[in-house]
Amino acid sequence: MYKRVRLKDTVEVPPKHLADVTPQLVKQLLQDKLEGRMDEEVGSVVSVIEVHDIGDGAVIPNRPGVYYEAEFDALTFDPEMQEVIDGEVVEVVNFGAFIGIGPVDGLLHVSQISNEYLAFDDENQQLASRDSNAVLGVGDAVRARIVTKSIDERNPRDSKIGLTAKQPGLGKHGWLKEERQNAAASE
């Protein structure tokens, strides 16, 4: 889930910029420091939006810059357990599909995609059913639910998000549309 949050952090202003410590400069330094980083409490910082307050600078011995505490708004992405998300298949492997959900990818394991057996088609980079015409490939839009989450603050790309699409109303958008059309035709 995307959220706008008010945060505080300390930023080092290099000596060459000390004559002009502006909100715009502090915003740029905060962006360089925080964007793309993961935090257990707020999730992944997508963007620093606006700097509201810059405190007095502090000098630390043997360090060239001056440290300022800043209060700012940031856009964050924090996936929540049981949240339903829409994403796009970014990679298909023999054990499932990786779904792009914001700044991270979630794994939709092959056992959590469908009740049908899906075989991996290495040549076409897709998962295909032998019983029906169901195919899941790169670029397909998918609706899934977050069922597991393990956030790695040091290396956000190693964070693990587990997804399921086996519940009603979840799955590849094309399959969901077909289900609705079949239900309407049978009424």
C-alpha cells in the first residue's frame, strides 16, 4: 500500500553547499540517501516529496560536513499482509511467476496460481495448462493477495513477498474476465 508519511532524518550537507542550505538542497540530499531504501516501519521509500523543517546544523569532529535534522513528507510503499494487489508478471520461472508490485516483486508460486496443473514452457517463458488454454506469461496483469512477507532492510531486493491467486476474484485478469462472461452467459 502506498502511503504519504511525515518522517525525520539527519542529512549531511557537504562543505561546498554550506553557504546555501535550502529546502531544495536538503530534499535532493534526502532523495539520494533514502529513495529505494527499505525500512521495517514505513516500508520502501519511493520518493521524498517535500521538506517542511530544517533544524540547526551540528558539526561532528573529524567529519567535513554539517549534519541537519530535517522533517519531510515521503511517499512509501509498504505491502500489508492479506492486501489484494494488482501487478504485472515480470518474470516466469519453473517454480512460479514474479509479479511487479510497486518497487518490489512478489512471488506467485506455481501451486498458488490455479487449481490446474501448470507446466513451465521454457521456450516461451510461460506457465501453461495441459487441460485448458490457460497461459500465464511476462506482461500479463494479475490480481493476487499477499500471504507472506519478509523484509530485508539491508538489501531491499532480497525482500520476499509471497502471493496467492487461488481465491475467488484473484488470478490473471484475462481469466477473471472469462469467468465473469461465462457466469453472465449461464444466467
